[in-house]
Amino acid sequence: MAVRKPPITTREYWAPGHAACAGCGCATALRLATKAFSEAMEEKYGDPNAFAIAQATGCMEVVSAVFPYTAWKAPWIHVAFENAAAAASGVEAAWKKLGRKGKILAIGGDGGTADIGMQALSGMLERWHNVVYLMYDNEAYMNTGIQRSSSTPYGAWTTTSPPGKYSIGEDKPKKWVALIAAAHQVPYVATASIGNPFDFVKKMKKAAKVDGPAFVQVQCTCPTGWKSPLEKGVEIARLAIETGVWPLFEIENGDLWNIKIQSPGGGAKVKREGGRVVAIEFKKPIEEYLKLQGRFKHLFKQPEAIDVMREQIKAMWKVLGVDVTLPKPEE
């Protein structure tokens, strides 16, 4: 009798019973990421446990290490908000001195990565430490009270970018840290999403197996900060991909002229030239993504703001070398 192999290991490194909010997309991301890391270590070194984790203060640190308990089933250290990359670099240097095989996983949120951790991240990448940095991007400082970060998208409500008579909400475009990481010409950089878990697992394994630094930016839904239904997290993340809001791509060895774009699905028409994606015609309007989130509710009274968001998304895709068509609801 044939037995179907599970698509990913049944080993668990992120235990149940943690204190994450119901419907937390970041908890899903860390569970998948550590499973993928374990598989990669087993395939490369013959030891599924050949990794250690350095994690910055943030949502996922707070919910996973409520003293005297921990949700981690791997060697793990809690470090300061801004220095997960620096601490991981030190652990990696010690492992190298000891001749120990394996890889270090650094974990930080968008605030601890895109903002106050940028210097440490850049140093880790530039010094070529054998570390994978995973940025779980829920697009605000959710742990400290839903304050905006440089990764907060245009138009979003946060407690420090409240919409009103004189404010649209967050008034700046999102910072794409993955492109900044790629400018360091490191072996591997990727974006991912819990809306496409198989793609995420594949990319985490690839990042874990490269020799040298790697960076993965994964979008994680946050029902608390996004004011979204608890059960809609994966659906919302998938809509981010299918509407063009969240691109899935890979950049290897800093080759910004050969960015590998993953198909967004959702009925989008993808045009390729020489195997490279050059244009995408999306079929689902970004409004389908926005309407499920209370943080964007006010934008539907200001449709011109949604048009600004559409233009920002087109500009972001242009940086990736892709011309996109984004429909409006009536089209």
C-alpha cells in the first residue's frame, strides 16, 4: 500500500500553547519557517537540528517566551529589538571557530528590521555571515500598540497614523527591505507570504542551503492590527498576491537584472520574454484585498487615495522590471 509523504516534516520547533492572538499569521509563518529550516539542515548536513535561532524583541518573541515558559523546541536566544542580525552574526562566528556545521536563523519583525535593525542587518549581509534573516512583516509595530513602521503601506490606519480630516492614514509608500538586502549582492533574497505556504517553504529551504547570508521577507496577516476577521488571514494574504499588492520574487547573487517573479495566480495573465516575466495583467482589483481590513476602511470614502495606492504598486512592480495592469472594480 502506497503511503503519501507529508509535504513538509512533521517535526515541530514552534510548540502549541504560545500566547499569539487568534488568527495570527506570523505564528503560522514561524512554524512553517522552522520546519523548512529543519528539512534543509537534514538534507545538507544530515542533522535536522543543526540550527540555532536569534530573535529580536517583537510580537513573536513576546508570545513565544512568556517566562517561565517557551514555545521553542530549538536552541534560541532573545536579543534586543534592533540587534537580531548582530547577535546571529556572533553566534555564527562562534560556530565557525568551533568547526560546528549548521546555519543560524535570525528573526525580526518589520519594526525591528526595516527601522531600528537596518544597520545591524546591513552589517550582517555585508560581512557575509552564514545566517538567514527572516523578516516577518505584519506592517506595523504590533507588539507595542500598532504604531506605524516604514513597512506600513500607504493609507493604512495605525495608532500613530490615524486617518481624519487632515490625514489619509499612513502617507508614505512601503519600504521594500528585500530590495535593500539584494543591493548587498548576497547569495539569496526572496519575498514570500503565508498566502502561498508551499512557495514560502521552498524559499526558506533554499535560503537555508546557500553558503553565506540570505534574506526572506514574508508577509504575515495580523487580525488585531489589520482589523480583519480571525479566520480570513490566509485568504487576505492570498488576495495580496492575486491583486498585485504583494509580489513574490527571488533575487540570486544580487542580480537585480534577473529577478525571478512567481506567478500571482488569481486569473492574472503573465507575459514572459526569454523565460523572464515582463508584464502581468491582474484580474482582481486591489479593493478586494482592502475591503477585508478595517485599517483601510476609511479609504473607500476617498477613492482617490486608492488610486494613489494603485500607482505606487505599479511603480514598485516597475522597479522589479514588470509592467502591470491593475483593474478598478467597475472594469
